[in-house]
Amino acid sequence: MTRKTLVYLAMGVAAICAAGLAIEGNPVRNTFAESCAASGPNVDLHGCNFIGANLSGAALSGANLSGADLRGAKLSSADLSDTNLSGADLNGADLNGTNFIGANLSGADLNGANLANAVFLNANLNGITYTGCAGTPVGPPAQGTLPVC
């Protein structure tokens, strides 16, 4: 993680999105600008673009990331417990060791994602896609089937 990324994470992910800044050279945009004005716990970041962003170790428990574009994002060891990721695009994301306890991932795209040691206890995995995923995730989920990569 670069110093620049650490500065952004210290600012808060919502402030990054609201300001339209870049993480690791990738612009973070949201078509719902009013949503990005929020900060603190349970932040609303639905529809944000975090393509290729390095959010490893980020604390986003309870956040609304529904419909967010997280393709190729690095979320290893992030806390996404109780997070709404319904319809989120996590294609090719690094989710190694990510905490999804109690999260809603219904309809999420996990194709090509690294799911090694990702924890999906009590998560909603209804309708997820996970073709070409890698690693062995931890479960059981509350709804849906734990991906077999």
C-alpha cells in the first residue's frame, strides 16, 4: 500500500468518492453524488467506482456498496461485515481473508475473484456468480451456497 493510498484511507472512503479522487491512479466516481457525502460507520457508497482500488484492510462494516464496481479491487483482509454488496461487481477482486460475516452479496459477481480464506458466515449469497474463482472460502452462509472454486 502506498503512502498516497494510506492518506486516502485516512480521509475516509466516502470523502474520496465525494471528491472524485483517485486511488492508485484509478478515478473513484459515483453517479449518486449525494450518497458520497456521507461519512463514518455505515457509509453509503452505492454505485461507486472502485475499479482496481487498493482497499486492503479497509474498515467498511455496515456500508452500502450495492451496485458498486469493485472489479480488480484489492480488498484483502478488509472488514465488510454486515455490508450490503447486492449486485456489486467484484470480478477479479482480491478478497483473500476478507470478512463478509452477515453481508448481503445477493446477485454479486465474484467471477475470477480470489476467495481464499474469505469468511462468509451468515452471509446472503443468493444468486452470486463465481466462475473461475480461486481459493477456499469459509462458511456456512445464511442463504445461498458457499462458492467452490
